[in-house]
Amino acid sequence: MKNSYDLKKITSKYRPIVTFKVKKSIGSHTPEWEDIVNEIMLNTIEKIKSGEFKGESSVGTFIYTITRRRIVDYIRRKKRRAHKYIPESDPFPDPHEQIENKERAEMLAKKLEELKPKYKTILYLYYYKDLSRREVAQRLGISPRKVSERVHYAQKLLRNLIKK
Amino acid sequence: MKKCRHEDLIDDYLFNRLSTEKKEEFEEHFFNCPRCFEQIKEKNELISVIKDKGDSIFKDMRIEEESKNRTRNKIFGFLSPKPLISAALTAALVLIIIFGIIPNITNETPEFMMSDDAIRGSSITLISEAIPSEFRWEDLGNNIEYKVFIYNDELLWEKSTQNNTISLPEEIKTKMIPGKSYSWQVKAFSPEGTLISSSSKVQFTWRKNN
């Protein structure tokens, strides 16, 4: 049975997602990430072409399963090779490697600095100091829901400032 | 634009605060939800910039925080700045002595003082021969509630206590793998539930005896 998946479309749609997941799991400082992403994408296409993927789940779920297995496999092998050295996933999104667009990052930093104190404070406590929603709420004397709303609004402001 | 019900998980996901099960469920979701993935990318970029350049972005914030701390310390008299600084120094010294100079002592319990001066995000690697049977920190006064967190890549365990020590339950100990890094952190809350102090995350690893 021939299936009619548009492989090009699938590749361009899922490659960024797979890349994100792989980098987050093994750390973007690990040079192998690109090979692993390539393997996952190739494997996906092969399985679709050969008909092994029969559409019993969504394409997204199918690719996620392949990705997760490949990462588990990578970590297991790495452990076997060097007993003590286990790659750790990034504690935070890696500040240096994940910013692909340096200029954009610079601009974002500038806009952040110019935000009104109300929004700046919330981003400072929530993202810079890693406080939980509840802790931020307690510090500022507002409800946790309000914290989310403010973070959300601050992001919206930034988004618009950058678009301009 | 309609909100996706999974959106609220994005921050917890990016900060590795989800359980494995929840994490996988959410990952499967964003492989299928372009809207969530877009948001993840955006937030990830924002957090990266904040973590990377936060020192300069928030330089005025920190000054404000300090002055606030001073007022807070007046209210919580037992938290006056001087003892805190000396506590932090003592803590550093204790850590250096216990884990730097005599690292091979068995069954040593890491003592860890916490204070408001502890720098967030810094880490000290403690190497222990066994899983520490007990975690201990400096007592901050009466009626303080402490919350203890153990992390691997994400939150592994958390528990509240009024004491200044805690032991790990067996079921958590069996989950911990020798050689892998874990970290722990203590947060202190006033009786009204206000966060008073938060220690930095301290890393520890344990070696198997054989």
C-alpha cells in the first residue's frame, strides 16, 4: 500500500522540533546533536516510505517516539563508554549556544532593559531568579494567576517591540 | 487566538520541573501542536537572553532588592545581615573542610547553611561515599517552615518540615544512581507563608562503596 505523505513537508515541519528536543536532552554543547537529528529524520522518512508507519498515530507522535528512543539510546551508550561521565541535560536553556541569532538576542536584551518596572520585576523574579509562581506572587503580594498574566503580557510587549 | 490548555506547562518544562511522565506527555503534545512549539521557542529565547545577560539587564533591580532586603531584615530581626554573612562564610568554610580537604570520610553528612546571601545558581559539588542519610541546614528561628527539594534533571522529591534536618525516604534513595549528579535546595517560609530565604542549589554525587 503506497502512502501519500509529503516527505519534504514533514521534514521541514518537524526538523526544528526534533532539533529543539535533541539539544535540550543532550545539551547543545554536545557536538553530536546534529548527527542525531539527521539520523532521526532519515529514520522517519525510511519508516514512512517502507510503510512501517501506518498512520496508527499522528505523524508528530510517531516522530516523537523515534526521537525519544534515539536519545535514550545515545545516553545509554555514552554511559557505557565512560562510566562516570553522563551527559546532563542543560539546567536552563543554554545561554550561549541556543541563541542562534545574536543580533536578535542583543535587541531583546535592550528591550528588556527598557521595560516598565512592573514587567521587569516580574521577569526578574520569575525567570532570572527562578522563583516559582507562588513565590513571586507572595513577594509582590499579588495572586499567582496575576503573575502568569503579567509574564504573558510582558512577553507580548516584547514581541511587539521587536517586530517594529 | 484560542489558548491551548497545555500552554501553562511551558515554563515548568523549560525549567525541568516536570516529572518524567508529565514531561513526556507534554513533549508528545508539542510535537503535535505548532502553537505550543512556537511559544516554547519564544520563551526559550527569552529565558536564554535573561540567563545570559540578566546581570546587566537587571542591574537596577538588584539594588532595589537589596534595599528591600534591608527592610525585610528589620521585620525578621533574627535575620540581620551580619550573622547571615558570617553564616555564609562559615558554610563555605565547612564545605571546603568537609568536602575539599577530607573528601574520603564515609557517612559524612553534608552540612549546608543557607542564607539570603547564597547566590542563586552557583553550585558546589559535594562528593559523598553514600547517599547522605541526613541533610542539615542552619535553623532560622521558630515557626519557620522549610521546603527541601532534591533535583536530578528535574524535581525528584520535595518535602516540607519545621526541623532543620531531613532524611530521604528509602524509595527515593533507591531511585538515585551512583555517579550521577543531584542537587538540593532549601527554601524557608514564614508562618504566614511568605518566602524568607532560598538557598542556592547545591550539587552532590555519591560513590558506591565496594
